[in-house]
Amino acid sequence: MTRLISLHDSVFGGLQSALEGWFLPLLARFAFAAVLLFYFWNSALTKLGDGVSGLLSPSLNAYIQIFPKKTEALGYDASGFSWFDWLVVMAGTYGEFILPALIIVGLFTRIAAIGMIIFVIVQSVVDVTGHGVGGADLGGWFDGPSGSLIMDQRLLWITLFATLVVKGAGAVSLDAVLASRRAP
């Protein structure tokens, strides 16, 4: 038994040493790019208005996604929204572009990952309270099925982002390049 434990410790200790500092952060960023990058970018594209002016003039769809009940109460007339509503919509829209891009290139990764955690929490709250997501789509932890859109999937997303908050972007990133230029 002692030899088995020693073999285990030797194999996995060596593996940990070989992968430390670069593998887990790179894997987390790759998984984000493969699974969620275009989800967020496509969502952001639906919020932009038409033409160049659409970069500062969100579409009605943006308000529907972010303020569903208020949009309905306003009769789907975007002119009824305040400047603060516009600011929230623009921050959410550009957050869906900028934060994922920062994560992909590994620049200010911890801050971007914290931003994404906040974004996913707010998105989930809006989905439940504003869009009425419930039942099987809401799901629950420790309930058997693992495919609910909110509780299960979003927990995995947040876990991925939490990995980046704790570990940073790793050795293969712009954060690492900047850190190497600062080091004496």
C-alpha cells in the first residue's frame, strides 16, 4: 500500500509541477472561448441599433432583454426610457463585447472575470424576475437532472470565471507579458 501511495504521489506530483502556472488558466480561457465567447458576442450584437449610430443607440431588443417588464409597460416604445436605463443597456452591451475579449487575450483577466461573474448573476436574476424563467429551466442544485439553464449551467460558468479570478490568466497571456516587464 505504501508503494501505491508513493507511486500516486510521484505521478501526480510531477503532473502538478509540470502544469502549474499555465495549464488550468489556459484551459479555463479555452473553455470560455469554445463554449461562451460567441454566446455573449452574439447577444451583444442583438442589442446594437442600426448603422454606425447604433453603436450608441441600442435596439429595442436591448431594452426588451434587460428591462423586459418596463419595456412592456412602456408599450415597447424605447423613447420612454431614462438616460440611466440607456446607460445600463450600453454598459451591459459593451460588457458582453469587452469582458470576453479581455479574458480571451488574458488582459486584466481577474477584473474581467469578476465582471463576468457579476454579469451572469444579473443576467440570471433578470431571466427569473423579468422573463419568468422557472420550473425545469430554472432547475436546482443537487436535484438529479443537470441540464437546467439557470442553476446548473450558470454555476458552471461562474466556476470557470472563479478559476480565472483565483489563478489569473496564467503564463500564456498578456497579463504575464505585462508582469514580466514589471519584474526586476
